[in-house]
Amino acid sequence: MGVGIPGEGSEGEQASPGNGAGAPRLALGGGVVGDYAENLMAARPWFMPATSGVTWRVGLADDLPGSAAGRVSGTGRMFRTPELARETPWILVRLTPLSAYRVLGAPLDEFVGTDVDLGDVYGRTAHQLLEALRESAPGQRRFELVRAYVAARAEQGPEPAPEVARAWRRLVATGGRTPIAGLAAEVGWSHQHLLRKFRQQLGRPPKTMARLIRFRNLVQRLDPVHPAPWDRLAAEHGYYDQAHLYRDFHEFAGTTPARYLAALLPCGCLSDPEVHSFQDTAVAAP
């Protein structure tokens, strides 16, 4: 649940932690920097597939271990929550790739493959945020606390290079189908320089980011009630064949397309005892 503050425009790929289009947006200065979702989740573990952005998750149960209460997952990282004694409110904030560089205030390749305590990134202020969220009622007040915290971090952080921003938006606009060599030429950089800057400022090289865009676009189209044929979905989203589609499901969600669809929850996460093969791993390097 939550009440959104709409923003004009976007940095690119839909940044919804959920599978639908209704997640509230975190908007600063007219630009969308991420999405916010607040959900009451079952006590059993649940899993979040990899995304092209950086995800914060905050558990608000009093008995949740401190190290698990607030976590930051880097670009392309899958994660799971611990098993708890009861239903727990969780807040998910998924930062778009360009805004994550500003909000984290550090090169994003330092966070690749990591799932770290929010306090290790932001120190004492992160613990103060967690306490304020626990003491606040669900809804607008929690949203405003998160929005103010993100705004303060973004104001202090570095700006991505204009060439990186342009290349990222081009990838998003084409659904991840732009040839990387042409992308480098379009922004006036060498291929290797583009790779280095993408890793530093977005966390992953352009090819991996393009795959994450394709995968996210596809899973946002999934309808568990009226599922479309996988071969049609693969073709519509730029996959060469179903084998490449299955590879991305295995790498980015740790499961098969059919199991993904069966385990899908409204939050865009997965709840299924068989969906566990990734074991909190990040996507493989290209």
C-alpha cells in the first residue's frame, strides 16, 4: 500500500517493485528516482528477482534481526528474506539506475553482488530512519519519511555523466535492443570507455543492463490468469529464441518461466518453496 507523489518523466525502465503499474513513485524535482511499495508479507521467506536498479528493503517487525531489518541489494542482485514468526510489513524502494548512483553516493560496481546492511551504507542516519518508520503509521507518513531521506542523499551525491544518461535512456527506449557498438558511437565514446562508465555509474555493462531491461519488460507483461505463449512473449521482447528467454529466467530469477508465473505475488516477488536455486546470488558477469 502507499500514496504516491507523481512525477513527470522517468529515467527509463519502469522502477516498480511490484509487477503492475500502480506502485507509488518517488519524484524529486519533477523526475522519477524510484518506486515505493509497502506490503504486509507472509512469515515465510519470499524472493525478489534481479532488476537493473538498486533495491532497499526495510522490515518493520520488532523481532526482525537488526542485520535483516534494512538491506541494500546492488544492481542485478536477487535476494530472499528470512523466515519470521508472523506476517511482517515490508517497505521496498527500488531506485532507478541513474538515481541509485546519486543516492548511494559511490560507484555502483562496488555494490554488485552485494546485499548489505543499510547502516553500513549510511551509518547512524539509516538507523534513525528505521526507527522513525517503525514508529509511524502505515501509509503517507512512511512514504514521506522515505522520500525525504532519498532526497537528502540524492542532493549530496554525484551526477551520472550525460553520456551515460543518454545511453541508458536509449537502451530503455528501444527495450534493450540497441546494438552496444552503435550506442558507444552515438554518445561519442569508445566501446571500452562506455563499458567502464556503465559499470561505475550503473553497476553493470551495457549488454547486461539491456538484458535486464528486456527481462523486466517481459515479466511486467505476465498475466497469471491469461498467460500468453512463451514463444510469442520471447519474440515480442527481442529474444532470439526461447532458449535465451529461459537463460534469463534462470539467471535473473533463479527458476523457470512456468515456476516464476506460478510463484508470482502482487509485489512482483516470488513465494514458492521450489524457487530457491539462486541462493541469494547475483547475476553472472558477462
